[in-house]
Amino acid sequence: MEKFEYKTLVIDTEGFFGGKVDTGELEDRINMFGDAGWEMIGTTTTNQSYGASKSIVIFFKRRKNSDI
């Protein structure tokens, strides 16, 4: 039976009201996880106020190595 492990990455947004994201930094962080074997499986944002996002939450998974 396949087994997986999961990791969560939280990126806080910037700006007075939030919602501003440095896309270059975001891509660098996602690619770093990809290079380590993690596959991005989903994203969501957290609300701050008036529809602005406080942070981006990114979910990753990768297959666990079998010890057998």
C-alpha cells in the first residue's frame, strides 16, 4: 500500500491591507519544494478583511520511502 507524507507552507501577504504577493519569491519557494520531491496538491487563502488575503496556504505531498 502506498503511503504519503504531507507538508504545509504558509506565505504571508504584504501591504497595509494585505493581498500583495511577491510572485518571484512565491515561485522560488514552490520550486524549492518541487526539487525536494514535493508535489503541490492544493492552495487556499485566509481572509483578513474586505476580501483581502492575509496569507496563502499551500499543501504538498510526496510518496514515503518504503522501509521494507
